[in-house]
Amino acid sequence: MVDLQGAELDEMIQAEKKQVAFEYHSEAWADGISDGIEAEILAETAISTALTELIRLQGEADVIAMVEGLRRRIEFGEFCSDRSLQ
């Protein structure tokens, strides 16, 4: 039998960690912008750092699959700041 309460708790913990990570990234981004670093440089560096770490942890094949999934999400407009959810 699956421990649903444990699974729900794990999901809550993961959601909290993601929120804290988002706040850390947002703060670092704001600091970089205020130091005069262009958004494009910050973005490319963040992506490169993330991919390097993911490949170290999960291997190239898993990361390639993830990037292909991200490509589809980009093509569907998921990351557009002016996206409309009608």
C-alpha cells in the first residue's frame, strides 16, 4: 500500500524547496542586473550552469530528453511573458 500522507508531505516539501530556490534565483538575478550585467548574459550563464550540474547528476541522455521537453514547451509558448491563458 502506498503511503499517501508521506507522498503528500514529500510533494509539499518539494514545492517549498522550489519556492525557496526561485527566491534565491530571483535575488541573484536582481543583484546581477543592479551590477550592470545584461539579462542575456545572466540567462545564458544560468542555463549553462544548470545544464552542467544536471549532466553531472543525471547524465547526458536524461538531460537531452529534458531539453527536448523544454523545446516543446517553448514552442507552445509556455515561457512567453505576454502569454494569454484563454
